[in-house]
Amino acid sequence: MDIKQIKITKINAKTLLLILGFVLALSLITGWFYWFEWKPTEVRKNCYQKVKDSLKGKEGSVSGFNNVYRACLVEHGMKPESVFVSN
């Protein structure tokens, strides 16, 4: 084996590890963003629209809206106390 071939192999291994580390870090950041930012926002938006559509044309109280909204949040795996809704 030639010395130049050994150096190229080491450089390729370091480059491969660097790329792998970058991809792993990017995946973790993307996953964190989805799980803690995007998903809760979409669940809240969908629950609000669902409750608004189901109560369309009906006279209802704010507390009734809040109860149905919070039930929807729990149904989709969120904690109702994490939503700032005043009664």
C-alpha cells in the first residue's frame, strides 16, 4: 500500500464522521422543533377550528367552548393546563 492511499483513507473516514455527526445533529434539531413547536401548534389550531365549526350557529357560553376545546386537546395528547384559557 502506498502512503498517499493511507492518508486519503483517513481523511475520508474523518469526513464521513463529520458528515454523519452533522446529519445526526440536524435530525435531532428538526425532531425537537417538530415535537415541541410544530405539533402542539397544529393540534391547537385544529382543535380550535373543530370546536368553532361544531358550535357554529349555536348560542354557547365561553366556558362551554373552553371545556370542549380542552377535551379536544386531551384527546390529541396535550395537557389542558398547558393552554392559557381563562374562565
